[in-house]
Amino acid sequence: MSAGRNLNPVVAFTGGGTGGHIYPGLAVAAALRDICDCRVVWLGSKNKLDRFIVETAGIEFEEISSGKLRRYFSLKNFTDIFRIIAGYFSALRLFKKYNPSLLFSKGGFVSVPPCVAAFTLRIPVYTHESDFSPGLATKINAYFAKKIFITYERTYSYFGRKHLKKIIQSGNPVRPEFYAANPERGRSFLNISADEKILLVLGGSQGASELNALIESCLDELTKKFFVVHQTGAGGQTEGKKSTPRYISLPYIKDEMPDILSAATIILGRAGAGTVWECAAVGRPMLLIPLSGSATRGDQIENADFFEKKGAACMLIRPDSAKLLETLNDLSSDAERLSVMAAASLQIGVMRGAPLIARHIAEQVLEK
């Protein structure tokens, strides 16, 4: 190995499809750059938002082909095989171009071809699972991984005995900006006074149509008690924006998200791993409406259940507007309960996964 590579090693990252697969990876990349003078390259999907998020963080982005790994019969499974194979050869080409010392995978379907390609070239693979139960991509990647990082202790039970020695519990990586969040900056950005109760509605970086519709159905009642800030996802703005002065809809919140989260009285949203851990990092109470039914493997319900049992959140499954309003009214009128929930949330958030994972990556990179 050349001395030049040791002086400026390359670390490849992969993952994508949702912000939950990207932001934790960016948190690890930021922590890694703090302790290791390295170049970071991200192998991601053709999703324009993925590229935007990664490149805005100052990281090189290389696009590869990817196909969805479905657990059910679909004709698309056959065509996607060819996309996965194409992704594998694209990853091989990029690895030969950049000669990375290590590949860190944050999951998502796009991560599988790079993990297989890295294993083929004897590049160490580290992977992280955000949820309680590993997704199919993580289960595949685990066979090629030298280390597997998990968020929750219970996740050990989902892996076979041969993987157990590779597993390290790290928590979910959260970007450092969340630990330096300032509620006053958040209120200033939104132009909201200090005495307003803020309900922050998050459907994820891509929005959530059912959640958006639920908010629209009871927006008039919500704005009697809260100033509502709503991340809708692209194209998801509700009609309420036009008629309600105590409502702000934003398609996507990026740099201001930590400060807005920290200013919120209650955060209402799905229960994606990234969302719940970012809320925990700023110590805010949550009302979670996890994805449920046949369209999901139940990972969000598991996440929400964990935070509810820890006292940091309340969970509702497919509520109607009446149930949502009742729950929010109960929470907002009980300051002591909200305070207890906030403290429980912050207690979970003290586990900082990004620096821990970054140290392990740096040790591997610097010893090569």
C-alpha cells in the first residue's frame, strides 16, 4: 500500500432511498472527519434528493444503479435483478477508481451492490442498522460485513450466531448540529413568539400523504391551541396554508431542523429511526403515528413502542382526527407530563452513535 494512501485514505459510504438512510451516515462522516484526515465518497441512488443532501454536506456523490429487494412476488423483481447486477459492476468500477480503505453502509436497497463489490475486492465492510429488526438489505449486507453496528440491544436476537462477534451496540448516529440546537433560533426563524405552543409535524424528508391529510382534516382545531409547523414533503402542502395564519407548511426543512425541533412543544410524526433519535437528541416529547399494515414490516411500530415504554412518546395507530385532537389536547394541557417525557427523551439521546462508529472506522483505516 502506498504512503500516499495512508496520508489521505478514502472511506466510501453507501445508503439511501430516504433521509433515514442518509442522515445517520452523514453524522458518522462528520465525526470521522474530526478524528481522521480522510476523503469521503458516497455511493448512492439516482434519487435527486439523496444527491442533494449528500453534496450539500460537502461529500462527493457517485450514482449507481439499484433495484428494490421485495419480500413478495412482483414482476419487477425480475427486472430489478438486472439493476442490482449493474449496480454491482458500477461499484466495482468506482472502488477501483477511488481505492477506498473501507466501506460504511447505512442500508437501503442501494447499499447491497456496493457491499458485495467491496467484499469481492477485500475491502472491509462496516454496516449499521437503525431499527429494532434488520431490514432485508442489512441482513444481506451482514454476510459481507466485518462489523455490524446496531441501535438497540434487542437487535442482537435477529442475527445468527455466526454474526454475534461482529456486532456492536452504538445507538443511532445523529448529526452534531442536533446536540447544539437552540430553541430561540428556531422560534426566530419561524417568527414565533416565546409564549406560543408549537406543534411540529414531520412526515419524513419525503412527506407522508396520510399524515398530511389527517392534519388538514383538523387544522382549524389544531391552530386554536398550537402554532403548527408542518414539513409536508415535496408537493404536499395543505390547503390550510392559504387560510390559517397560525400554520406554516414547508416542503423540506434542512439546516434549521435542529433548532426548530428544539423549539417544539410536541413533535408529531412517523416513527422512522432517524426522526425519533433526532427528537431524542434535543429532548422533545413525541406523539408518534407509525406506519402500519401490509405496506411495512412493522419497524416503525417497534421504534414507537420502545420510545413509548421509555416514557418519551405516545403512540397512536391510524387515528382519526377526533382521537388525534383528544390526545394532543391531553398532552398540551399537562405541563408536568410533557416535562417528564422531555427528560425521558433526552436520556435516550445521550447515547452518541456517530463518534463511536467513527472511532472504529478510523482504527481500521489507520492501521492499513
